Amino acid sequence: MTIKATHEIHERRLSRNMGVGLTLVVFVAIVFGLTVVKVTRGDPMQAFDHVTRPEMEAVGQ
Amino acid sequence: MADLSINATRDYEPTFGDYVALLKPRVMSLVVFTALVGLVVAPVSLHPFEAACAILFIALGGGASGALNMWYDADIDSVMRRTANRPIPSGRIAPGEALAIGVGLSGLSVVMLALATNIAAGALLAFTIFFYAVVYTMWLKRWTPQNIVIGGAAGAFPPMIGWVAATGSVSIEAVLMFAIIFMWTPPHFWALALFMRSDYDDAGVPMLTVTHGRPATRRHILAYTVLLAPVAIGLALTSVGGPVTLTAAVILNLWFLKGAWGIWKRDEVLAEADGYRSEKKFFKFSLAYLFLHFGALMADAAIRGMV
């Protein structure tokens, strides 16, 4: 039996691996983009840390 | 000699396209459009990137529920001609893999929507997935001929999720957008059931045309169309409506009612004689009805934005 260098199954695997890989790259880009949007807009990035901080109450209201 | 070919290791080797097919991309297009309208007409506007992410994750949640539906319904799908070529019955994706994808993407889409917008939107998406995959697919689809009505509710949630993603709460406008799709779904599908000689019966799924007969189905189409009209006009009178929506609602509903009335007046002999012409026309118009109605809401939102 000869072993073929590329089989049809390899093509299908390549298509799937490329697709899944690209999807993951896009997902990383989305998470990064969301982070940039939320940080630059100044969404609350900190909360009370066991100590009352009156200055944050004003921000929260 | 033993089979040493590379295929012997695994019977199925899905391509990326098979995974995409598992998410029902055609259903997704309606989800994307209606969710986008819900988001755009809301009085609070999101950052464009957040809005795009919200639409993407609502669509992904819809796709995930489609995958769960295909996993559970693989036995029915393999019996019916229309669905026999879906990824699971055709053997391209293993059932366990479809279940894993469905559950995984459900969790991912809900968490990401909640992080991108707000917790309420994420919770509503989670409820929609649960409603479609469990309440509709597992409990009611094989039990009652009203399955179309219940399944329609799952399809009606996306504009409401879009609205909640923007505003953080449910209001009358969101409820009416939900109600339009909810009331529209039964006439849309039952018109299809009248002219598509389906094999639902072989699969053991109760369809109104079979359980209650075709005259009863015609009556149901008219009843739901009559109930749809006040909902559509009511939405046009809320804050998201306007002259375009009101005009569209009046014209579209008169036209829809005329079609439903025509279907109700006909009997099977007449319908078979002209090849179900009225039913086919009504079905095609029902698609335009929904797109034009939600398109009109977008148009009014654009007009409000310009003023």
C-alpha cells in the first residue's frame, strides 16, 4: 500500500483547523477590543476594598 | 489484510463548514436582523463596538440553541427528507460533539453578552436558549400541535435581548416587538405546512394540519393574523414608532389580513386545483412582512436621529 502525502481527510482537517484557529484569533481580538472600549470610556474598574471610600459613593450615584 | 487506511481511525471528520451548518446560519440571519433593530431603536445607544459584539453574541447564542436542537432531534431529522442531510443524521458530526459545541457556545455567548453589555441581557439570552432547547425541543415539540406557537416565542426574543442590551431593562416597546414575532410565527409556518406535504407524521411530530385537519389550520391562520394586527399597530404608537412604522403597520396588516381571509375561505379542492397559490403567496409575503415591519422601525429611528 502506498502512502499518499496528502489525503482528502487532510484537506478536511486543514479546513477545520484553519477555521477554528481564525475563530480563536477573532475571539481574542473581540475581548481585547471590548477591554479597550470599556477602559477608555472609564467604566468603574475598582470597587470597595474592605475600607469605606466615600469618594466612590459619589461616583456610583 | 487489515484496513490500515487513514479513514479507519475515525468514521467522521467534520470540516469547519459542518460546524457552521450546526449553528443553523439561515435562522441566524433573522436573529441578527431583529436583534439589531431592538438595539438600534432603543433610547440608549451603546458604543458601536459593544453593539456589534452584542449582536454577534446574541447570534452565537441562537446558533448554540440550534446545535442543541439538532443534537436532540437527530432521530427525527434522519427520518425527514428535508433534514436528513443535516450534519448529525448524515454522520458528519458525532452527536456528542454537537452537544459539546451547543453547551460550550451557549455558556460562552451568555457570559460574553453579559460582559459586553449587562447581566440582564445575558440572563435573557440564557433563558432564550433554555426555552428553545429544553422547553420547545425536549418537552413540547413532540407533544402538542401548538409546538409552532411555543417555538415562535424562542424566535421572538432577539429584539427584546437587543433592547435589554442597550437599556438594561424590559419595557412595553420590547414586549410589543416580541409579541409581533410571536403572533407572526404561527400563520407563517402553518401556511408552509398547508402547501408542503411534509413527513412530520412519519417522524411522530404532531402538526396542526394532521392532528386537527386543514380547515382548522386555515382558521388558526386567520385567528393569529387578526390578533397580530393590533400588536403591530400598537407598537407603531409607542416611542419607537413613527409615521413610517404606522403607515407600514396599517398597509402590511391589511394585506396580511386579506391573505389570511383568502386562505380561510378556500377549501382543499380549490387549493389543490391551483397548486396552493394563495398559501404560497401568503407564505412569501409573511417573510416580507417581518422584514419590512422591522425595517420601518429602523427608518423611524433614523428619522428621529436626524431631527
